Amino acid sequence: MEEKKFEPRILAFLCNWCSYAGADLAGVSRLQYPSNIRVIRVTCSGTVSPHHILHAFQKRADGVLVAGCHIGDCHYIKGNYMTLKRLKFVEGLLDFAGYDPKRLRLEWISAAEGIKFAGVVREFTETIRHLGPAPPFDAIPLLAGNM
Amino acid sequence: MSNSSQNLVGSVMVVGGGIAGVQAALDLADTGFYVYIIESSEAIGGVMSALDKTFPTNDCSMCILSPKLVECGRHPNIEIITLAEVQSVAGKAGNFQVKVFQRARFIDMDKCIACGACAEKCPRKVANQYNLGLNKRKAAYVKYPQAVPLKYAIDKDHCIYFEKGKCRACEKFCPTNAVNFEDTDREITLNVGSIILAPGLQPFDPTSFDSYGYARHPNVITAMELERILSPSGPTRGKLIRPSDGGEPERIAWLQCVGSRDINHCDNGYCSAVCCTYAIKEAVVAKEHIKGSLDTAIFYIDMRTHGKDFEKYYNRAKQSGVRFIKARISIVFPVYETGNLFIRYTDGAGRRVEEEFDMIVLSVGLETSPAALRLAERLGIELDDGRFALTSPFRPVTTTRPGIFVCGAFQGPKDIPQSVMEASAAAAETATLLAPARASLVREAVEFEEVDVAGEEPRIGVFVCHCGVNIGSVVNVPAVKEYAKTLHYVEYVEENLFSCSQDTQDTMKEVIAKHKLNRIVVASCSPRTHEPLFQQTIREAGLNKYLFEMANIRDQNSWVHQAEPDAATGKAKDLVRMAVAKVGLQQPLEETKLPVTKSGLVIGGGVAGMEAALTLADQGYPVTVVEKEDVLGGHARKLLTAWTGEPIASFLEELIQRVQAHPIITMRLNSEVKEVKGFVGNFSTTVEADGIEEQIPHGVAIIAAGAHFHKPTEYCYGENDRIYLSLELDEAIRERCDAVVQANSAVFIQCVGSREPERPYCSRVCCTHSIKNALRLKEINPQMDVAILYRDIRTYGLREGLYRKARRKGVMFIRFNVDRKPQVEIVANELRITVFDLTLQRSILLKPGILTLASAITASKTESLAKLFKVPLNPEGFFLEAHMKLRPVDFATDGVYVAGLAHWPKPTEECIAQAKAAAARAARVLAKDFIAAGGAVAVVDKKICCGCQSCLGCCPFEAVSYLEQEARCEINQAVCKGCGTCGAACPSEAITLLGLSNQQIYKQIDEGLSG
Amino acid sequence: MNTKIRILLQGGRVDGFFAYKTTSGFPFPTLFTLENIQELETWRPTPARYPILKLLLAQARKNPHAAYGILVRGCEERGLRELFKYQQLEQDKVIILGQACTEGLAKYCECWKPYPDALDYGKPAPAMAKSRKVEELEEQHREARLDWWLSHFNRCIRCYGCRDVCPVCFCTECSLEHAELMLGEILPPDTSFHLVRAVHMGGRCIDCGLCEEVCPARIPLRSLYKKINRLIEEILGYNPGISKEKSPLSFLGEEMSLPSGPR
């Protein structure tokens, strides 16, 4: 059987006010980017908890993008402060646990940055394609002999 | 009620759809007035929409503006009339008849779905004026991608059909038959109670400055052109390149005061007030674009960073390597081989220097456009010396014609926050004038009977849209439809040519009833633009509006994966599956109504506090004013005149009298706020006076607690009675003190305690104040030698006229450096001042009769007040507003507003404008009978909450409180804005953001990854 | 030591005091009250460690008005401070006596502060600034680290011992038991079990190491949480149990104190 080309599964959390608008602008401007991304619209990037990110990897996401307003532009004033703090921490945790932190990407994308959105998706998809499928979270029960 | 008030019309015309017009319209529409926005171009947004970033926070301009534009576009009580201008006005205040001329658009706005097919097919390219001609657009075009209304237009002057009588390609390809070549110009007559003028500004056109060669040298550009170049959605897609060869510049110079402070090349004697700070912004942003290597130099006369946090912005720019050179450049020389430019100037040490740059940016000033001048003429309002609408400092937004108000740059050159403040102030003046007619013409939202579906199993209807060919040409819509039928809980699926069309809306209502659908998914375009429309439809069908979800298969699918139809179809299926899964978990959400206490509390009895109180009370809302002193008036009691020369005393006397006589204003002198309970619409505040406590219920609070004047410990202050502070000199002049009247010479020292590490800000008023007093001294004794020792003269706006006058009258201006401040000694009762004159490069000894120190304005002790109202202070102790640009009088905490010196140092007229603005914002709350609570907000499940308070500090709006008794957290449904940051902080997932629960997110993750 | 405790009890300063009695030569965590005050005589310094904060927390929840004393080590003092910050215990209802850990114990724990600030017994042992175990892991290739962790996580029997013994795990309902987050009842649980718990330890873990002590599968959890603490310190400049304020993950803070992020 011919080996199927690896198509990364990428999940993106986009804040409603900036990054989702930036993604819409990319559409209005007809900027083309790979179709691997699936977007979940959230009110604020601060809605995204580490649980959500871990759940995405648990469900075999190859990459997770979290995008929000630039610091200072947040519709909720400082919601994205929390995003930044949480994401940096989860990145470090994933790395230490043996998962490439490049699979988790945080970006600030404004409502005017359609070009940036398309660019980030292109680049991120390429990065993940290069990294290959993410290692599964599934545990492998040890056989008695391995103990 | 008198006859005249019965004739009051409850609608308002706002002329101009820039940020000022938009703000005035929103404030009025939210206060119960019907608003027409008359916009001359194809869409609202004005100059702000074309800016890249905004100072001093470097916020993305479009990001912060766009939500306001969308709100305007959607507001049931705002009607936007584009391509229109006012022809004539008849009638009087309270009842005007306005003739409006509207140019034909040739596109039916009701039919246009902004797909862009017309522009794509249009064969004619024309210079794109929105990008100042830096690139091309088509003759069928949309002004800019985020335009409101998002509708195309046909440029008649360039359209091939109008030129040659054939083409009509746009018409052929328009999927909705929106193109209408038969469209004609029309005249509309509108009946309104009041008019607010916000026609905005026109950047100065430097073509006439031959010596700068703007017209000849492509690499000499205006600051506005640079904004477009820097903008990520601009002609170069945010790449900083020079126009001549597209190369990356290595050296850029900004030349300040082009078309400002200049009565030789142009007639703009005033300072444009914004150019210094925008040049700093552009230099900093340009440096970010070209990392590290870009040399930036700003050539200035005086750096005028007098706004809130601008001085720190200036200091940061210096640290980041932006060069600041004090020199006025008169000629730009071209280097023809390279396209470079060189300039000559004299540096600080007196040496002649020649420098070459790759690009030169002209920091052009702001002026009134010919169209606005025409408007003023048609309306019969008077203009001032600078050709701005004439206003008095005591009524800063009132024009010379009753019932017509003004805000923004047409009132005088100014920045965005000041424009926004004035816009709200103009709204307040209008609301006061038309108070009896409030709510007479607004369209109330219709309530629909809601079917209770809470306990039912989901029955989901899915509508998949072709959007003409926009989706259907890439995505296999029938396949998506068939797929949707297989999904759990999906009972009904159909495909539409246009899901947003009126007939589909009607069908949707029918099938909801027929198939007993209780949840709807529409797979089409973006929820950001269309969700409200569909939500309205399902509400009309009796469904709770939250039982709705969109799958964005156009903007984020068919438009961006045009070459991958299979993948796009697969993605569309995934997006539909995610939406179905999410909506299946959605429960109807209730919005409850909480009554509003229709009264206000104002803290501070100075000019700002009294103006705010009067503005609310004149609209019919009772107000209590809490003043800690035993008199009203604050600092204004000492101030002699406004900068224009109008005496303060008589104004203040009248103001106090009006406040005291007002039937619904209650005064509490010698009083202090002790405790604040409640939230927007429902506060209860404890005020203490002479040991007696009183509970005051109120719906809103305005903090106008004032500020102090810094008492210097330098320059021998307090050691001699001939050394004054500015306000003390006012008093001495008023009382004709011998020391002042008989003095042969006077010296002023500027920036005493301002612009120093301890207080890194400009106190904004001192330059004007000292110059005003210098002129007064010259009037008392024309022979008196008067010298002002300064660092930068900051007579912004029309105040520049005072500075010019002072120079003409022989006031000496001696510039010093902060590292080498003047030395003051008292020798045998003689004042001796030694100052190192930067221009002469030597020390000068002055022995004046009197010395005045222009000391800083410092924050009052307001920490406890800030804590009580849960609002923040900035590092200098001034109150910190919700947003520096667009919410200059609001706090993040709803229902609390700020005005006057408590916010930042500012002159009387700005205090008054801000006070009125605060009252306008507050009136938005008081005009409502109820405030809505609930909906898509966060709730705490108290059974799960362990009271750890991890969420409490994560709320930007102070909506979370800790209940001591239960040891649990609680979220105030009226205060929560639904960001969900608290939920992500809760370790036990005890918090649910309704409409976006953890379960819904998990489910979307599952479905998004299971394709 | 027992004299001090006796004075607190007899003087009515506290209603009970948590320390250790010795039974058959073994230390045993005990709530001393006026009723069993004579048992205090059997108190001996011991390197043994018990979830004594958990006992205190349970007792305080039962009798919210009572004041308790407790004899703590460095880590337990840090834990108390966290419990105060998170409003789980009232500071003015807890009297602290402190004991320093022995040098042996400090070395074994790779403890960076093996003594409480309130020191009533023992001599402070030298602190260990670094953790050799964490560093060894950091030096490995990421893939090797993944294999290493999986080889340990694969032994997990989902007994929740790590959580149950943890002094700063005080939630009413635990995310580790959320059906949407934790999949099924398969054994061993997948990696997210450990990572979710690790996320929760961020800004909270006081590095007592009891989780690793009680783990029946001998999963080297302490190295994971030591790394968590290191990350929180590097990224947010925060040390649970030492820093006075709450964890930066529980309040917005100022822009100046944010870690550097994307542009």
C-alpha cells in the first residue's frame, strides 16, 4: 500500500475580537493557506485553559495554535496577560515531559493582520509537517515481563 | 411644559463618521435618541481607520476602532447615510430641518453581500485614495476591508461604462443583482432636534512647500502616507519600503511642524498638537519593522508631548535610539543618483551639519477641510483664527449657533482621546437640550415569546450556504448537506443560495416550527458579521438566541483554500460537525433585568465635579455631590482667566450658583466617601460628614476628586515672598500686589517638578499659564523685562497664538537643559538667577523683581477612593481609565467614570469637556430602566468551588467576589463581560462560561480532531 | 519542644497541636489536646514525614472556630502559607512551631530550603540550590525524556495517592476525575493524567515530595514537580510558599511583570 502523506491536524483557538477577525480578513483578502487548521472561536484567548490544550494533544492534535490580541489591545483589557503566562508555562511543561514545545504556538494577531494570520498558519503547518505526527498520550500497559 | 419643549425632536444628526462622530452617535443612541450619521465617503471610520498604530500604547488602530464601527452599523437607533453632505439647515435648536444630498452608489446596499465579485471582474484600475494613491483599486470597490457598512460602490468618475457606455462586467458577475446603473443622486430632508459637527480633519498638503520637494521627490512622504505603509493591511502589506525603488530604508528623518506653527508658507499659525507624538510613534514603529539597523531622527522646534503618558513615551523613544534634534529644516536637497535626500542644520553645539537620509517624512499638521469650511458657512457657525469652529472655554463643544455642537478636530487640532471626550461631551449637551424628547423616536427592541426547549432533546436544523459562488465554487455544498444529515441530533438540513437572504430567513422560521427544531446551525460566512442577523431570525421563531451556532465555511474556508476543493469540502464538514456538537450542548440562556437607581454620585466639587453634576441633573437625574472641603470651586477659585482671557471668577460664581440652586442636586460639603457597595446601576455609598454617616443609593459615580500643585523644595521657594507659584502669581496680579506691580523685571521657571525622574510627565498647563501671566505683566508695565526659562514650550493647539504674541511683545524665552537647571540665590534680599542659555551656549545672570515657578500638578491622595470603587491608579497616582484612546472617561468597572485633574493635568476647558463626557457616559446607564444581567456570562458552581479565589484576581472587571460566609466565590452577572479568563484559572472547573463551557470546548476539540 | 507545645495548650492559645508521638519506636502524627497532653512526653525528633498538613486541614474544616498549633518542616511551612493564600486556612488560627530537617533528609530531598523561617528546633542544614535528578533529565534528548517518562507513567494505577497526600490539593472536585478530561477507566491512564496534575501544581507545589513517597508505582513525580517550580520561577519569578503574594497565575498583574512573548 502506498504510504499516505502526513497531513497534520492543527487546532486553533482564536479570540473573537482580534485573531478571529484577522482570520476573517485573510479570507476577505483571499490569502491562501493550508487547510489543516480547525478553528475554535473563543471570546478571549484568556478563555483557553491548559486543560484545553492538553485535551487537544490527548486527542491527537499534531499542533495547537492559540492566538489573541496584542498585549494592550485585549478587548477585556488584560485577559491575554493570563494567556501569555499560562502558555509559557505549558510550553515548558510539554518540553520537560518529552513533547516538542514547537507543537504549541502562541501568536498575537490583530484584526488588521490578515497577512500575518495566513503567514502564521502556513509556517506553523510546515513546522508540524516537518516534526511529523505528535507522539500519542496513550499509555502502553507494561507486560509482566517488562517489569 | 412649555410650547417650545413640545416641539423638541428626539433625533440627532451627527455630521462625520470618524471616531468623534461614531462616539457621539453611540452615546446618544444608547441614551434614547435616534441618530443619523451623515458620512461624506463610502463608509464610516475616518482618519483613525487609516492609522497603523496609536500612541502612546501602540495599540493597533483598526483593532480598537472596528468594534465601535460594527456597533454603530448594528445599532437599531443609528442610521448611517453614506456619500452624503449637508446642504442647508432651517429651523432652530430643538427642531431643525436639514437637507442632505446623497450621491448615487450604484450598488444596492440591501442586496450587496460584499463578496467582491464586482471588484474582481472590474477591468478599470484607479489610484486608491484610501491608501493616498500609494496603490490601485478598481472602479468597483470597497473603501477598506473592515468598512462599515461593508458594501461596495462604483466610482462613477472612473467607471468604463459611464465613460464609454459599455462594460457592465460587475453587473454580469454580481451574484445578487446588486449593481444598479440606474441609481441616481438624491436629496433627503431630515427633521432633527440637534446637530453635532464632527467632520474631522484634513492632513496638511505639503505640495505648496517647494523647498521640501514633496511633489518632486518620491522619497519625501507625509506622515499619513507612512501610516499606510506601516499598516499591515496597507499598500505594502506593512513592509517598510521607500517609494522610489522599493528598497528598505536605513535612515529616515521626520521634519516637524509642516503646515503647523507657520504663517509664512501657509496660514496655520496654530500647533497641530499631535505631530510630535505621532512622529515618535512612527519612528518607534518603523524601528520595529526594520530591526535594529534603522536610524531615525526627528527634527523639531519644541517637543510637545503634553498628553497622558506621552512624556514617558518620548523618554522610551530616546532610550530606544530615536534621535531628537532641535532644528527647523527649511530645505531638503535631493541626491539624484540614489534618490536619497540631504538636509542641513545647526546642531546643539552651533556646528553646521549635513546629513543624508533615505527617506524624509513630513509631519504634516491638521487643518479644516474645504468641505468642512463649506459646512460651517451653510450652517452659519463662526470660525476662529485657525479656521476651527469657534467655542468658548466654558462651553467647549457649543458652536455659535444654538443647537449645533462640535467635537473632534473641527473644534481644534487634537488627538483621539480628546476627540472622544468631546464627542461624549457633545452628546451630553445634546441630551440636555433634548431631554424632554428622550426616547420619543427610538426603536425599542421587540420582545418575542420564547418557546421553552430546556428539557428537550436537541433537534438541530442545519443551513448550508452557497453564498452565490463564493462557497459553492470551492466547497461541494450538496456533499456537506448530505453529511450534515448523518450527524447526531440533526433533524433537518437544507442548502441555500444565500442563507442571509430575506426569503431564507422566512423559510428558516417556517421549518423551525414545522420540524420542531430547537437549535440552528448556519454554515456560511463569519459570525462576526452575520450572527446577529440569524439570531434575530430564530428569536422571531421563538427560540432563545443562544441556541445558534455558525460554521465559517467562507471567510475561513472557501476563500482561503480556493485551490483545494476536496480539502475545503472536508474542512467544511468538520466545521459543521463542530458547530453541531457545540450547539447540541447549548442551553437557552436567560438575561435578567436589574432595576437601575436613576441618580448619580459625584465626588469632588471643583469645576469638573460641578459640570458633571449639572449635566446629569439637567437631564433629569438627581445627583449628590460629595466635596471634602467646605467650599465649592477647587483650584478654579485661584485661577484668573482661561487661556483665552475670559475671567474664571464670574463663570465660577454662576456655576456654583446654578449647582446650589438646582432642585435635584444635593450638596455634601466637608464630606468623605467611607464605603462603596454594589455595582453599576445599583451602588450604595456611605458618605461621612462631621462624624455622621449617610447611605446614598446611586446608579453611577463620577470621580472628579481633583489634584494638587506641587510645592517645590528647590529654587528657594518659600524663602522670599517675591517667589510665587503660578496660581499665587494669579492672586498677586488680581490683588495688584506692590511687588508685582512695581517690579521692573520678572522671571518664570518652567517644568518645576515636571518632566523629571520623580514625576516623568508634563503638567500640560504650565507653559500656557506662564505665557499668559507674562503677557499680563507686560500689560501692567510694558517696560517690564520678562523672561521665561523653559525646556520646550508646549503651547499646543491654538495656544500657540499666545506664544507668538508673547514673543512679539518682547518676552524673552531662554531654553535650559534639565541637566543644568537654573540656580536661584537670594543675596541681600535680591533674587539672583543663573541660567545656562542653550541657544547662546553661555551662562546668564538675571536679577528679577519677581520669580514665578511653574510647578507640577500632582495627584491627590486617592488610593482609598480607588480601592473603594475598585478602579486603578497609574504609577503617578492619577486614575487610570479603561482605555487610553477610546474610553478616556470610563473605567473597566462599569458605572464609574473619571473627569478633571484626578485623571491627568489639564486646563479648564478640557476639564469641562471631560466632565460633560463623563456625564454622557453615565447617562447611558441612567437612561435605561433596567440593566441586563446574564446571557453569555460566567457562573460559579458553588458545590464545586472551594473558595481558593484563583479566579478573583483574573477578572479584569472586578466581577468576582468572595463570599466570606459561604467561603465560595461568586460572579456578578451584571458586571461580567464573559471573557472566561476566570474559568481557565479555576483548578476545579467550577466556573462555566455560559455559551462556551468547558464541555463545549472539549467537544469541539474532539470533533475538530476526529475528521 | 514538648514544653513549648505544652505551654501553648495549657495557656489556651491553641485547642490542639499537631506533632508526632512515638509508639513502639515509630513516630506517629498526632493531634495533641489537653486530654492526651501526657503523650507529648513521647515526642522525639524524627526524619519521618507524614501528610500532617492534610490532617490539620481536615481538622480545621471540621472545627472552623478552633485554633491549632502545628510543628512544621520547611516544606510544610511553605504549604501552610499557600493554604493561607488560597483561603483554605485562617492564618490567625494557626500557630507554627518549626523544626529543621537533618542534613541527610535535606540531601535526599534535594531541598532548597530544608528549614522553616519559624525555627524552634534543630540546626538548618545546607540548602541544595540544584536538583541533580532534574538536571539529568534536562540534559537528555527530548525523545529519550519522553520514553523515560512513559516508562514510568505506564506503571500508574490511578490510585490518586499523589493527590490525596498533597498538602496543597484542596479542591472539592478534582479535574483528575472529570469525565470529559480524563478518558475512561483504562489503566494505566494516559499522559494527560500526569500533565493535568502537573499544571495544577504550577504556582502551588511546595516541594514536599510526599507524592513520590506514597506512589505505589514509584513514579518519580518529585522530579516533574521540581521542574514545574523551576519553570514558574523562571517564567513568572514566583516561588510558592516563599513569595508573599499569590501565584501570578491567579491574578492579571502588570504588563511589566509579564514574561516575554510573541510580537
